Amino acid sequence: MSNVKLCIHRAVNAIGGNCIEIVSASGQRILLDAGRPLDAIEGVKTVVPKTLDLSCDVAGVLLSHSHGDHCGMLESLPESWLVYCGKATERLLGLSSSVCGKMLRQKIVHWTSSTPFSIGPFIVTPYLIDHSAFDAYALLIQVDGVKIFYSGDFRAHGRKAIVTQALMQRPPHLVDVLIMEGTNLPVAGGEIKPVSQEDDLEKEFYQIFTETTGRVFVSWSSTNIDRLVTLFRACKKSGRILVPDLFCMIVLMRLKEFGKIPQPDWAGGHMSAVITRRMINLAVRMGEKNVVDYLKSCNAAIGATRLTENPHKWVIMARDSLVDDFYKKGLRPSCEDTWIWSMWKGYLLHDSTKLSREFFAPCRQEFIHTSGHASPDLLKDFAKAVHPNMLIPVHGEGWDTWGGLFPNLRPVSNGEWLVLDSKSTEEGIYEQ
């Protein structure tokens, strides 16, 4: 009997760098994600796993979302390989590439959530899911009688929690293999990472905005749209003005068609981009040379010098690339200001944040954040809802500790090939 083959090339016991291959009975191949490992050296081309054959064509590369640990290896894949993703994901990939003055190398094909489409013998159904990345998807792959469901990265405590909840209420039927992330499963002795609703974070931000007498600086990811909405809502309630950098504002403008996202022409004076020389140069490199004039026409552009005045008015984006321009314009943090770190704490320990740590050292410092990933309880509920014949763990470091809580778990090694069909998964028979 001809069988389907599956291989996790990378990220079995690590967070990030996902690269999963499925091969049909006729030998046609697809990839689920093409990720860059989190520990990859910045500026160095991403290393392709040794077990991934680049000499043979693939029918398609399916990207679950736009985070680099799921798509950052595209630069190392053949230009001829077709890439499939959501339309907003392509927009985000294009923005990221344009920062370096580059264009996407591969041709992109869009999908629509919950609408099946064919790639050769593969039938693919993408499902929009809640994650800290905008436009994130879980993926159902049907081929040669086998159903493989890939969770991608997901959660159910963001501003799109309802889509994850809806998927769990009506999951795909008769799934043979579930490939599920386990980012928030801690290693033995580790603490379970707390998760909070974005609405709860909004209350925390609002409290700090109202009790801080000076400026509030916030470090957050420009592409974390949920977090920007949270900050914008807290600013409106507290009477402050949110000041993202120019790149962040461009991201918002280019995603306008995909949802009700704060925009410079309707923010009501509660959002204005800070315009610095370095960011103007970046905008030109991105092909956005007219964006500053547009923002000025919307009364949504200010210079860094303005931020030295009326400090109680501002909630300012904080990132290393802004520090030098802020300093030159006389913007110096003080003990009356607050600096909030609103990203994973691990990033704060990197050498790349040393400049920010030193610049904002005089400020009161706070941490307000929630994970982009599912809690252990949600992971268990998700696996129970899908009820697969086999669960393959990926994208996590704590599966060895938590594996006993997941029925039908089948741990694998990076580069290990599984040969399976619907009958073999029902019987629990797996071949290497």
C-alpha cells in the first residue's frame, strides 16, 4: 500500500525554526513553514536543515504566519518554489523585506480562511486562529486518505480569541495526525508562563498612564497589532497620545483593509507618528517616500522635539533605533517617566537591547505583556477537541515533561521520517 511520509526537519524540541515536510504517495512534496531558528545569528543567511532536499521541487511552501521563526528561511529556499499564505501575511512579509531594500524572491499565492484549495494531490484548508501575529492560521492537509492538522502558533486570550474558540467547537473531523506547538509547556522545574487577556492588559496600561506624571515609553513589536490596539484604547481613556515610530505607522496603514485597525486619518488626535531622520531614510528605502506628507496632512506626524514638551501627554514607542534621534533632539528620560517592556522578557536580556536599557535606566520600569501562545490547559483542550489518532509535538522545550498528559503522543526526532496512512494511525502502527 502506498503511504504518506512526514518529516519534522527542525523545531521538534526547540521554540522556533519550524520546517515540516509532507510527501504524497506519488512523491509530491509540500512544506509547512520555513522558519528561522530564534538563536540564528542576525544578518547571516538562515541555514537549511540537512535533511531538507533543495534539489527537488516542492508543490508549495505553506506559511502559517509572518513571524520570522516560521518564515525567515524563505531567503534560503529556491526562488522557483511557490509560497502560499494569507494576503495580510504577504503584506507583512513585503514590509519586512523592504526594510532591507529587498523584494520577496518567491511568487506568493493567497488563500482564504476556511476555504479548501488544491496543491497537486494535497487539499489544504486554512483556519484563521488567534496569535500575536496578525493573520495567523492553522492548516488542515488532506492527501491520499490521510488528514494532517497543523496548529501553527495559537492562543485564545488575544483580541481574536473567538476564532480559536470557534475552531475548537467545530474542529476538523477524523484527524489522523495533529502537529501541535507546545511553546508554553515549561521544562522540568520551570514555571508555567501566565497568560492574560488583552483587555486586562489595557487596564494595567491605563493605570500606569494615569499615575505617571511624565512620559510613558513602551517597547512593543511593530507588528503586534493586538498590543497596539490595547495601547491605543488605553491612551484614549487616559487622554494621552500614542506615538508609534514611522515604521509601525506604515504597518498599520498597509493593513487597513484587513480589519478595524487604528489609522492616522481617524484616530481623533490620539495617535501620531514620531518623525526622525533615521525613520525618514527607512521609509524612502521601503518605497514609502510620500508617507510623511500624508501623515502631516492628517495631523498625525510630530518631531521628537515636541516630545520634550508636556510630558504627561505622551505614550512613546521605545526601541533602540530611536534612541540616538531622541538624544539628539534633547529627549532625555527622567525619574518622572515610566518605561514599560511589553514583549517576551527573554528579549530584554539580549545584547541588542543594551542601548535601550541604558537610555531608559532613569525611568520607573514595568513589565506588561502576555504570551502569543496557548497555555498548557488550552493545549490539552485543543488536543482533546481535535482528538487525533496521533499527536506529534513541535515548537516546544517541555514536551518530555508534559507528554504524559496528551493521549496518542508520538515524539519524533528532527529529520526522522514517518510513513503513515489512515489505517496505520488508527492502529497505532508507525514506521520509520
